[in-house]
Amino acid sequence: MDRVFTYRARDAEGRLAQGTIKAADEAAAAELLRAQGLFVTGLFGGEKGEAEGGARAAAAAQPPVGGRLKVQSLARLSRHLSVMMQAGVGLSAALHTLAGQAETRLEKRVLEAAKARVDAGNPLAGALAETGAFPPLFIHMVEAGEVTGRLDEVLARLADYYEKDHDLRQRVKGALTYPAVVASFAVIVVGVLMTFVIPRFVEVLSQSDVPLPRITQIVFGVGKFVQTRWYVVLGVPALIGVAVGYWLRTDRGRYWYDSTVLRLPVIGRFMEKVIVVRFAQTLASLVAAGVPILQSLEIVERVVGNSRIAMGLRQVRSGVREGAGIALPLAQAGIFPPVVTQMMAVGEEGGALDSLLMKLAGFYEQEVDRGIKSLTSLIEPVVIVFLGLCVALVAASVILPMFRMTQMV
């Protein structure tokens, strides 16, 4: 006879869902909820369930702490928690210790909330999910670690994953920061010269009745316009930026942007390698932790950071659901280079998909490093040429009138 279970769960977007469900036992109820795409954080039923569920419900009723932990925090917390668990420290005591050593207020609130839920009898995965501060990847891997009894290993793997992800992000940012700073500085300097220096210089030349060259007139006109219509110069780009930003937040706009980036000559290949690294590392970590392949692909779909690739992974998930494996649907989707699908096919056949994915991630990490060097060596000449043109423009607008003045004398 079916029993009635009360559940609390999160959907794919992290939204809270709760209600009741009928099933033969707790395992069947959990399976039914997972089939609906829900991640179960609490399941109570029967006399024992009602007794145990009271304390759990009291802890779970607390609202999320608000805010998402950064990658550095996720790496540090998972590393420290793994080390303490390997040393034999209890889960509640470990969370208490980490809360006392938290580096930010958000970390402290999250760890204290998780400890309260664990003390009330909730599993760690459910306790972390209820805080609303952890990504689905973290939650599902912790859940798999609890089910398999390898939570310390899974936490260590999570620490490795987030440390590598943070390192990758920093390398990409580092490659783009220098050119951006130099170009911004050049724009500011040229703007100051055109707005304040050249207009005064032109006034002096006008009093000498020296005819101004065309280039000086243009630079002077632009500077005068910026000086008198500064609100237009600042307001129009700001409005365009807001409109473009709003459009890019839509599904259609985001897909167009992500597709366009991947089609760019040099940057597109570089971004593709970055996405492959993130895809391989994430899927390898999930598979090694024991997360089902369909659930793993669903998480990876939200992690890759590119809507075009995510749409392709959605097609791959449909193929896997129909029993076609993962390598063949991935090859048919055409979202990754052939070497990726070939290595995944080898991993599937040999039953070592996670280790092949890690090797693939390592190979593409080296490619990303080479890509960063190539990108930097390509951007630097472009920035130098841009600076040269700016300097030449300003210099010509100043030197040419002076040359004419000497000729008149």
C-alpha cells in the first residue's frame, strides 16, 4: 500500500519546491521526484518520518542566506572540509570549525546555516542546497559522495576542480587586462588633449591669422563638441550599453552573442578551448563521483557558459536518454572538435570515461596556455598601432599649424 511522503526539493533552476507524494517506500518516492527533475533535500513520511521530520523541517524552514559563494570560497571550503573529514573530524564539528575561520561574512552565515541543518538530521547535500549559496555541481557531487560513502574523496575532487577553474579564469583575465588598461588610458589621454589642450592651442593660432589645416579643424571640432555636449557623449553610449546589455540577457541575444564569439577568427578558437576544458573537467568530476550521466550532462550544460554549446549538450542528453551513448550524440551535435568525441568514444569503450576526460582537460589546458600567449602577442601589436594612430593624429593636428606659421614668417 502506498504511503504519503512530504518532500522538500529544488528544481533545475534552484527554486524551492515542496509538497506531498505517494509511493511504496522512501526510495521509490525519491526516484519519482528525481524523474520529475527535482533534487530532493528532505523527504519525510510515516510515524518515524513525522518524528524525525519535525526537527528537519524546523531547520529547513529557515530562508536561504542570500548570495552565492565565489569560486575561491568553494575551493577553500571543500579543501578544508575534505582534510578534516580524512582526519576523522565529525561533519558538524568540521562545519563549526570552518565557520569560526570563515574569511567573509557570507561564508560564516552559510556554514552556520549548514551546521544547523546537519545537526537537525539533514544530509550535508540537502543542508548545503537549502542555503542557496552553492552551485548545482557542488550539491550533486556532495550527494553522490554521501551515497557512495566517499564524501572526503569527492570534496577533495571538488577542491581540485574549483582551484583549476579559478586558475583558468585568472589566466584568461590576465591576458585581456593589460591591453584593456592600455587602450583605456590612451582613450583618456587623447580625450583630455582634444577637449582641453588643442582648443586653447587653436585659439592662439586663430589670433595669429594662421589658416588651420583640415585635420586640426576636425580634431578641434570634435574636442569642442565633447566639451559643450559632454552629456551626449556620455549619455548615448550609456543608453546603447544598457539596451545591448538588456538584449544580451534574453535567450535570443545571448545565443547570438555566444555564437558570434565562437565564429571570430582567433578569439573563437581560444574560447572553444576554454569551454572544452570546463566541459571535460566538470563531466570528469561528476562521473568519477558517481553522478548519473544524464544528471551530469544537465549540470555541465549550465556550467559551460555558452548558450550555443549548452543547446548542443541538450541534444546530446536526448541521445543519451535514447540509449545512444555519449560519444555518438556529441559527434552529431558538432559542438566540439573531432578529437574530443574520439577520446570520449575510447573512454566509453574502455569503461574509463572519467580518466580520459581528465587527460583531455589536461591537453586542452596546455592549448589554452599557448592560446593565451598567442592572443597576447596578437593583441599587443594591435594596441601599439592604435596608440600610434592616436599619437599621430594629435601630433599632426598640432605640428601642421605650427609648420604653416613658420612658413608665413
